Amino acid sequence: MPFRCYQCGKCCTAHGQYITIESREGSVFHCKSSMTGERFIGQLTEIGKEAFEDKTIFSTFPDACPFLRQGRSDKTYICTIYGTMPSHCRALECYVILIKDSNGEVVGKVRDKRQLSTDNDVLRTLYNSHILPISSKNEVVWQKEAKKILTEAGYKVKM
């Protein structure tokens, strides 16, 4: 289940306290992560070069990562150093629902946009036949109904 960023920004809105920019040379930043102690070089992506100087995101999210910026739409956010982000960012597990089997092993994740990531055919069949058809457009209602269905089928669910 490879990580895919849906540009929701949720994971980055409080990471500003963990990343320090120590110096900058054009589009290259020498940084340190206080979370891991790692020193890393962050380089702005092409889109990042365009977006980085706009600091308005910090009026909404004052503790945001120093590299988080508004995306091209009002509902998306981008990492301006996506290709060179530190290891703790690469290790993030983005999901809205985490699904475990009866032994506690992770068997699936529902990510933003109601997309299931799983290698488990039984779970995929259940998801496609009973969960995807839930008609609610309200995400909270949809997630609660999905949790109920998964729980009744014997899965452990974390939201």
C-alpha cells in the first residue's frame, strides 16, 4: 500500500514546531528536524518555487510546516519540498479509516476521497459491495456507517 498524498494538508498543519530552517541558498534550504534530529537539505519543487514566498497559510495554520503552502485550489495544500522532504514526513501514514483484522494486523486503509488501499480480496469485495454504495455525501456520516459495516464483519477500525 504505497503512500499517496491527497494534498489535504492535515499531516503538515502542526509540523512547524519540528522543522527548523537553518539557512537558505536560493531554492535550497539547510534544515533540521527536532523530531528525529535529522539534518536534511530541502529543495523547492518547480511548483514550490512559485508558492513558497506566499506566507498567508500561516494566518490560518500558525504552527504549519515552513514548507506547507496553499495549492492551486482553496482545498488543496502542497509540500514545496516534496521530493526532498525529511524521513519523518516520508513515514507518514495518511488515512481516514485504518482497518485491522481480528489479529490486529493492518489489512487496509481508507484514504481521502473514499479510496481503499488493500491487498486483501475479501476486504476489497466487502468495501466495493457494501461501503462504496453508501449514499451520504457527508463524510462524517459516511465514515460512521463504514465503521459499522466493517465492525460487523469482524474488522477492528480506527478513525
